[in-house]
Amino acid sequence: MILAFKIFVNVLIVGLFLYSKLLPHQDKLNKPYQSAFNFFQSIFQPILNLLKSLIKPFQVGQGLAVDMTQIALLVMFLLLNNYL
């Protein structure tokens, strides 16, 4: 059971990476990839929206900030994977 959970968390980590890379190009995806993207978007979008209300962007320069929500979610997944 724990092994299945760890595999699921690893799939979410890879999905989060692909989601972050494909988000700007979602309208150009082919049908099979669009459905996979939509699956991960349905998982991540509500979580990321909740985290955006709690975590503010990190200022890294003048007029330049980094959205920390995906990084925070990645850290949570890694902690879940490591300590369970």
C-alpha cells in the first residue's frame, strides 16, 4: 500500500513538472496530450489556486517575482514521498 502511494506521488511529481512546462503551450497540444494535460490540470489547478492565496510571489528583482506555489507543492510532494 505504501509502495503504491509512493508511486502515485512520483507520478504527481512528474505530472507537475510537465504541467509547468506545457501550461504556456496548452492550446497547441495534440488530442492525446491535451487529455493528459487536462487530467493533471484538474488535479493541480485547485491546489495551486489555494496556495496562491497563502503564498505570495517571491521578489527576485525590480519588477520581477517568482511564483512559489509550484515549488511549494513540489516540496510537499517530496516530503510525502520521503516520510511516508
